[in-house]
Amino acid sequence: VSDVADQLEGKSTLIYAGRGTLGCATELAELARTLGAPVITSTSARGVVAEDHDLSLVIDMMPLGVVNEIIGSFDIVLALGIGLGENSTRGFKLEIRPDQLLHVDSSPPGSTPDYEAHLRIVADAPTVVLALLARQIRCKPTRPESIDLWRARLTHHSIEEIEPVIDGFGHPSAFFSALRESLPRNAMLFCDSGSHQMLARKYYRSYCASGLQLPTNLQSMGFALPSAIGASLARPGTPIVVLIGDGGFQMSGLELLSANRYRTNMVVFVMCDGYLGLIREKQITYDGYEYGVGLPDLDISGFCRSLSLDHVADAASLLNGNREWWNPGGPTVVTVRARDSQRMAGRIRVNRLKKQIKDKLGPRRLAKIRKLGGSIGLK
């Protein structure tokens, strides 16, 4: 710890916090304040420092180039309670120089693929955080205007045509803003695997440790409901919210039998677009059209009646009209309707037409056209 403190002296420092810091959230925020050091986190540690804190920078799902610019602008990256493996480094694309990195983690070196570090300590992150707090370390503090500039660059991204329109809200950012504003700060949001999770990571903000829960490694569909039921039983009084896609709900919806049996106080938002959305997005991105990802119609109202569950058919009326909707007294299901944006629908129509033309021409004619240098917009 003395070596870490010596390295931090007089240096601009960026804290990269992982799941190992969840047990010292208050102390971590205090350390950041003492050092004047901004905090970024892994996906699984989001909220360990509240994401509206003036030293918090949310990098999850944000432009990689900007994230690497931020990292490169600091003398030291103090990685606490995090294994720098594939998931926490975006497939090892985070650019952290060996001379920058001070790495504190309980996992021994070599247990996972990792980054070369100037100094590595195998230790429990909360122990090291407390020890650093006990020392009078004089870092080079980051100016507030610099943090504001980085934050603006991270959040300034154009609306992606792949992102859906949500009934009653329009762009997904409006839905997640309404969700966040109406929830208490200690609320926990559980996401399943799918496109809804990517939207939540991009537009939702966590204000407490463990405030955003999702299957960060294996990305297993069916994670959200049973996890939320466990949290509701373990943390009575904590607002528990689930966001799940219609595909994941059809796989795991009967978990609500247990939720109803134990009268867990939780609200389940089901984002319905009629597809396995994340797989569809990848197909459209790489192939131009979707195939084999459509889902049968889901009668959520009938499903809820069969399990004696409360159902709200309009998410907008719930979020905008009920100040304590998150405290229903038992499991409640809410339908969130999502559909393609006009740009997305137009892109799909054009791509389908291209495919029809290519299929009609056949590979030999297409080869001749390409050889002659003809250009009719076909790949």
C-alpha cells in the first residue's frame, strides 16, 4: 500500500472500480474525493459511486475512442477490485499503458488474461481503499471543467437507427429517464440478456452499489426474474424492478409463480417488439435483414390473469401518473411496446429488396455484373 501511495503522489489519477469494491462504496467515494480522481467502473460495478456524483464518468456502452482518450489523459489508472479480462476491457481494447496501471485485485496474477501493470497488489480492494484513506496522499486533482467536458463527450452520441421507438415515450432515452426519475435512489434494476439490456446500460443511471444487475459474463437469458425474486426476499423494502424482453419472458415468465407465492414486491417491465431483438439487430447489421427471430404473439394480459398477477398495459400512464408505482404490494407486470423507427423500417425494406434482386439474378449473373464494373447498389 505504501508503494501505491508513493506512485499516486503528485499524479493525475483515474480510478477504475470493479465488482470487488461493492463492499466499500462509501469509502471509495471518499477516496475519490480525497484524491480528486474521477471514477469509471466495470459494468458489474455500476453505481458503486453514484452515477450523478460529480466525479463519476459512465463509460459503459459509450464510444470506445472517447473512453481511451480519457484513460490516456491520466498519469495513473488505479484499478481496484477488478480483473482486467475480456468483459471489463471491451475485448482488451481499452488502452491502458503498463506505466499507468496500478492494479489491486484479490485474484492472483495469471488467473485470467490481464494487462501488464507497473505495480500489482494481490489484496482485497476494501482493505486497500481504507489503507489509502488513512494516508495523506496529495494527487494532482482533476479540474471539474475537465470532467464536465469528458462527460459531455461520452454522452454526445447520435440516435442510432437500430434503436427502437417506445410507445408513449418515443426514443428509449425518454423511457429510461422517466424510469430513473420516478425511482428512489436505492432502487435495483434487473435486466435480462437482450437488446433492452443494451439500451438500459446506455441510458439508465445507477445511484447505488448493485443498483444495476445483469448477466455480464455468460449473458444468459432468464437471469433477471429469478435474480430479482431473490433480491426482493433478501432486501425487503428495497424497490425491485425488472426489465426483460418478450423472448426472455416467454422463457422464464413462470418464475412469477414463485414471486406471487412469496408476494415479492417487484415490478416487471416486459419490452415487447415481437423478436429476439439483439440477435435480430446483429443480423440486420451484418446481413441486412433478419431471419428466424420472430416470436409468436404474447398475451401478457391473459398470462397475468392465469397467475392472478396485476397487469398494466401502458407503461407511460404508470410512470407518469403513479408516484409510488414501484411499491405495488406484490408482483406486477407492465407492458412496454417497442417498434422499429422509420429509418430502421426503411433500411429493412431496402435490404429485403436487394436480397430479392440478388436471388433473382443468381450468383453467375451477379458475378458478371461485378466483373463488368456495373453498379446497381448490390454487394
